[in-house]
Amino acid sequence: MMSNNARTSAETATRDRYAAAAKVPEAALCCPVDYDPKYLEKIPAEVIEKDYGCGDPSKYLNPGEVVLDLGSGTGKICFIASQVVGPKGRVIGVDMTDDMLEVAARNAPIVAERIGYSNVEFRKGRIQDLGLDLNLLDEALAKSPVASANSFLAAEELAGELRVKQPLVASDSIDVVVSNCVLNLVESRLKRQLFDELFRVLKNGGRAVISDIVSDEEIPEAMQDDPNLWSGCISGAYTEEGFLKAFEDAGFYGIEILKRDAVPWQTVEGIEFRSVTIQAWKGKQGPCFERNQAVIYRGPFLKVLDDDGHAMERGKRYAVCDKTYNLYKKAPYADFFEFVDPLTEIPLSEAEPYDCSRTSERHPKETKGADYDATTETATCRDAGDGASCC
């Protein structure tokens, strides 16, 4: 755990270093990343030269989505994302550094003219506090500066009101949250709040696609207390396992590694630091109901364990609640399961509560019905023209 003095100097060092990097490019702040050149050609050179990252979460976006970029810097990922999501989509960039935001805002009209539409906006805020609009707070403090303990307390109260009445990013409003090498810049004690905020702003069914630097070992306290290493995306890095667990602890499901660099970006005191891109989904929360549905894990592994602790062996029918059944029908699970609907559908309004803490196999009679005793003719074959048969 970093000391209080180191905590303050780390945040200050991060803000100062990125403010300077908005004026003069700093190569040490970014990993080599191959971006699609057809998107880069629409973006001014100033943005590309002064934007820093370790991955490309924009390649996992879809047309029409509402995207939030945490730590958007000079806007490179936002401007790429704006072209991917198209005119029916929308992109919001959040950053706390005035110099970075100035570059992004100044170049936004240029990109809009080149692509033929405007769908990007930039907002000032800290990514671990997506409720507080720092521009609104700045405006209020300019009228009533903090000059005493009482005015300080009044400013804190105002910040709380702004989070509720005029949030920087509303709850359940975003399809995809992306970030490019920024989460590790947040101090350790606020990282849980950061993931909770990330989860809050996503719609049910939304997802996070995060590129960041992780370590293969725990980082010693001496390194954590080094402001230069912290602002350089080193000291604040999660371990590989810890990064995945942070998504799990925040309530995400379907967490997967989309990309992991085999070669480390840097090695410091024997600890390897490399870029990974993680995707995680929001939406497994909610009531469970019994509708006599079953799933069959197709393989290739003998057994798998899902995010709710259900262990399923290949080829066996398992009872699941309606919520889980429908989750498995979507990404990232759909390709790995067969789905067995009940012969007689149970309306959701008539379904009984289901105990999702248990794992049990489902006998075929449960989906067909206990009294099911039909006998049918052999299924009709269609000649494929190459001598193939049904069986």
C-alpha cells in the first residue's frame, strides 16, 4: 500500500506528466500499437503524436453503439471509435487533464468535417468518479472560491449534489466502456471505486473493453512509492490475475482476455509489464425463475466453471434458470452450448423462483414432460446430392 505522501505525489506527477505530454510527445508513455490506417488518416497528426496507449479497444466496437472512453487524452481512440460506431453511434471522452482536453476539443471539428458527421464530445472528470463533472465544479468554485473551512465543506456538499443532479455520466447509459492504458494510473485505494463506477454507467447487457498494462508479479512497495514509475504506467499496474479479479469483484461476467502481448513492454527489477485487452459484460444480476430449460456444454474441455460457480461437464444436460439460459445464448457463451427448450413453455409470469446456488443435471423428462410418451416416424431425409444420408 503506497504512503499518503506518495499517493499525493503520484497523482500530481501523473497530471503534470500528461499535461506536458499534451504539448511535447513523450515516447516512454506508450507501447507500439498497430491501429487501422483507414481510421488514422482522418485524424490530425497532433492528436496521434500526443496520445498514449498500449492497445486498441476500438477494434471490438460495433456500429450504433454509445461508447465511453476513460482517460481519453487527446482523443485518438474517441476519433477512431466515432468512425467505427458511425453516425448513429455516439462517443464520450472523459479526462482530467486540461491540456489534453484542449487538444481533443480543438481537433474534434476537424475530424467531424473529414468523416462527415459529429458524434464525439469530451468531458472533464476523474475516471474513478464519473458522477462529478469537474467543469461544473470549476464554474461554481470560480463564483465562490474556497477560502475557509466552511467554504471547503460547502464545496464538498456541492460536489455531492452535482453527482446526483447533474452527473458527468448517467447510470445505465453506456453500451461499451473502453480505456487505453489509464486504469493503472488511479491510486490503489480508489481502484475498487473505479470499477464500481465503470459498472454503474454501463447499460444492462453492456460491456467493458479495457487495454492496460499488467505485471506478472506483485509490485514491491518501494516501486509503488516512485511517482515517476507510477505516472509511467508501471507502479500502479494490476497483476495479470488481479486485473481479471477486479472485473469479477465488480459484478461483471463473461470475462475474457481478448489480447495478451507475448513480449513484455518493459521489465523492471525482474518484473515483466505487458499489455492485455480484457472484455467483460454487465447483466447477470437479477431474479432467477424456473422454466424447465436445459443447456448442454459442447466442449472442448471436459468440465467448465461459470461465473456463478456452476460446474458443467461436457455433453450433460444441466438445469438453469431463465436468466442464465438467455445469457448463455449471447456472447461470449453462445458457441459453447446447446439449448433445450421445454416441450410446453412455462410463461415467465407463471414461473416459480429458481435456486441458482445449486448445480444439477436436468432429466429429459423435465423438459419433455413427465407424461410424454410419443412415438414418431423416422425423420424425413433430403438427399444432399452427394450420397449423404440423415444418419
